[in-house]
Amino acid sequence: MTAASPWWTPDVHTDRRPRLILRNAIAAALRDWFARRDFVEVETAALQISPGNEAHLSAFATEAIGPDGQRQPLYLHTSPEFACKKLLAAGEKRIFSLSAVYRNRERGALHHPSFTMLEWYRADETYESLMEDCAGLVVLAAERAGTKIFSFRGREADPFAEPERLSVAEAFTRYAGIDLLATVAADGSTDREALRAALVAAGLRTAPDDNWADLFSRVMVEKVEPALGQGRATILYGYPISEAALARPSADDARVAERFEFYCCGVELANAFGELTDAAEQRRRFMLEMDEKERVYGERYPIDEDFLAALDVMPQASGAALGFDRLVMLATGASKVEDVMWTPVAG
């Protein structure tokens, strides 16, 4: 089999260029959309003390060498979240960032080691406002691309239709026949054995070393996510509190958090939170996440003490992160995110 030509060869670039031009048009439209709503675009440093403290996110590590030869470990950020929240603590009210972020161990049709993330925050506003934002941004991308239907791997969604709102608990019942919240206690603690038994009853595989989070993820990946965002977008909300390390608890049910994900064609486009501002609780959750990371991957990342200090003065806020390349991919009918990146990372 003949190897594919590099992306930079003239004939390949000619084929790729129309989608890349549309990418630029969508980016310009998004910037205008935010500007008209009094958002300020911010640029955050890619090099950070901590790349983030989620168990299954892997970062690129490096080091800074000072003029005196002293070496300091640093990481390429996996999102601009920590820096953006420090800006909220500083007094900014509505901000957005459209910039490159970096994640190791990730490559595929929907993943790339370096990709573009759109992240935005609203101080003193609810996370429900972000649901409206996501729906509006999807419409905007479709309009700029001149498309009426998003499609990916045989799944289709109308980007102009009102999104479905579905709780995680409802999704587990509908698509897997599992009563998820029966395995979550009032204090947010989880019952691994109860969830394992539910998976067995649903015909899903389990492993002896699976913890509750592993079992939850298996149902999500195998049963729930493929069914979401078909016909129209889906807003999946109300994640168990243990699956939302940076989100505050729901005022309606302390077992779940103010977290939602936005899906089209089975593709997760955005992840949003009503932001947690309790520094002590955030530290506790980070420690649990890093314990899990050490168990699975044999490593842990430092905690950004400056970030925790900023939480003490940060206002109540809501924030969302959207995979810009995925949005462009769906809007332009591409089959993978690399098709809409000007210069993919060598692989």
C-alpha cells in the first residue's frame, strides 16, 4: 500500500484548503459573537506549574532554565482553565480564549496532541446560560460553513434544532437500563458493587479491578455517548459529583454536580461547569484525582497553590470548554479533526 502524501504537498493542500478557509471564517465569526456580548478575549500562558489535576488527562512535561541555571519543571497546559479563573479572581467578568492546548496519550479521529480549545466564562451567571451559548455557537458554525446537517460516521444532527436536555441518570436508564443514582449516596459517595451488579445485569463486561468510575465510564462509552446528539444536539447534565472535580454541587440534588456536556452526532463538543469556588473542597478533590492517576498511570501532577488561593476571591461563575476543531469538523463534513487543522502534529 502506498503511503499517504504529507499534508504539505501541493495536491493534498489543495484538497484540504477549502475546509481550512472555512475554519478561519468560523473562528472570526465566534470572535465577533463573543465581542458583541461584551466578552474580552484573553491570552493565557501555555506553560504552567500544573497542567490540570484530572486523573485521565496526560500532559507534556518540560522545564524552564533560569539565567542562573536553576531548573523548574513546567507543563504545557491541557486547558487555559486555571489561568482564566485567576483572571476572574482579578476582576474580569466575561472572558474567552481561543488557543492551542496540549494533551499527551491522545490521537485519533477526534483527538490530537495539540488542538484548539474555545473556553469562556461568565461571572455571576448560571451554567444554564452556557447551554444557550453552546446552541448558539453550533448554529453560528453551521451558518458560516453553509451546512444544514452535521454528520459523523453515519450519525446526523440538525444544528438549528433546539437541543434535547437529558440528565445523566435519565440517559443511564434509557440506554442501559441502569438506575445510576441508586449507586450514589446522599453525600456523593459511590457504591462500586451496586454499579457492577447493574452492569452485569445489563450484559456489560466488568473487571475485578474496576472501580466505580471505571464502570461509569464503560456505560458512558459503550451505551450512552453513541446515542447522544442524533437528530439534534443533546445537552447531558447532572453528572454524579464524583465525575465533576471542578464543578459545584447542584442545589436540587447534592449527589450530582452542575456539569453538562454538549453532544452532536455522538461527538462530545463541549464540557461546562457551574464552577466550584471552595478552595478546601477543590484541594480534596484534586488529591483524590491524583491518587487515582498514580494508581492507574504511576504518576501525579503538582497542585497549583496559586490557583487555589485565587479561588478564595473568585466570584461565582460558570465556564465552558469547546473543542473548536471538532466543531469545524462537523460543520465542514470532515472525517477527522486533522482534516481541519492547518498543520497537524507529525505522527
